[in-house]
Amino acid sequence: MKKIKVLNSEAGYSLAADVYDENENYLNSFEQGELIPLLGALEDKKVLDVGAGTGRLSLPLANRGARVTALDVSPKMLEALFVKCSDRSSPITTIIGDAENLPFENESFDIVAAAFLIVHLKDPTRFFDEAYRVLKDGGILAVTNINQKDPPQVKTKGGEIIIESFYHRPEKVKEILESLAFGIEEEIFVREKDVWVNQIIVAKK
Ligand SMILES: C[S@@+](CC[C@H](N)C(=O)[O-])C[C@H]1O[C@@H](n2cnc3c(N)ncnc32)[C@H](O)[C@@H]1O
């Protein structure tokens, strides 16, 4: 039997970037339209989208008037985002970087958003700490935590791969945020039948 390669995010998403958008509807189903309304008015807000990927979240945020910076560890994913937004009058700023070491000054953003990111972080503490640092006082972090114990196999041109992923218990995610002085403003569980599939948290600095 052929062994499936398990790759880290940078290597895995370099291969998966070409096919990522084929799953957009599936990914949206984990949010069921709940995430963006939780962010409130977006006009002129400085938003950092961490693990922005191909822009599934960055683009609708920019369309609502936010000034979006999209950061990702995978240049290939950001290239796909860049192509989609290059003809905009106010293009999204893209930056290659690591969620655990954000290349921004303290208190730079009104909102930090991270959809489907922490599933790729062994421990989200360092990212949450960085999000806290780059948020302005009163700024918000919006984070999603997918209920995924077994990472899916992804079909790419380079063969089938698994991208390294980690399951996080919802109570633990909240506990870490509170230990870093975030206040939990909203917590929503998106459910399918009786099972939660995604935890969405909005936390205030
Ligand atoms: C499942 S995709 C989500 C993309 C997008 N946020 C969305 O909701 O469609 C996860 C993204 O997180 C990025 N990523 C994983 N670990 C990262 C890290 N440590 N720093 C920055 N980006 C990371 C991956 O490269 C990938 O683009």
C-alpha cells in the first residue's frame, strides 16, 4: 500500500494551493455565514487575516470596506489570493509570515481574524499572544476551531498528502485566550445534526 506523505503547512499548502478553492463551499459550510457578522462594522477597519490562504475570508472583508493585510506561511496560497485581488482599487496587502511571530508593531490592528488556522498549530498559545500584542486596545480576535480529529487526505498534482493538523478542545481554546487576558465576547458552535463542527470565538483585548 502506498504511504501518504504528511507535510507541514508550508510544504503541504504549496501543493494544495491549486486545488484549495475547489473546496470553498465545503469550507463555508463550517461557518454557515456566522463569522463575518460577528465582526461588526468593517468600513476602514484595519484587519489582519492570519493564515489567509487564498483569501476566502480576506476578500469578503475587503469588499465590506476593511483595509486587509493577509498573512500566510505559504507563498503559493498568497499568490492565488494576489491574483484574485490585483485588479481591486484598494488591493489587499499580502505578506509571507508566521502566525507565531507576527511581523507587525504592537497595537497595529482593529481586528485579527484566523479561519481554519489553529488546526495547523500544535499549541495556539503563541499565536494568541501575538494576536493580543498586535491588536489595539479594545480590538477583537475572531478565531475558528474546526472539530477535526483526523486530518483529511488532499489530492494534489504531486499525489495525495495529509497536512499536519492538531485537534483542540473548545474549552482549552477559551481557557488559553482568557489566560492571556482576552475577554470572550461571543462563542458560537456551528452544528451538523447533533455534532459541533466548528467553534467560532470573538475575543476582545
Ligand atoms: C485551511 S487553510 C485556511 C485558509 C483561509 N483562512 C480560509 O479560511 O480558507 C490554513 C492556512 O493557514 C496557513 N498556515 C498554517 N500554519 C501557519 C502559520 N504558522 N503561520 C501562517 N500561516 C499558516 C496555511 O498555509 C493555509 O493557507
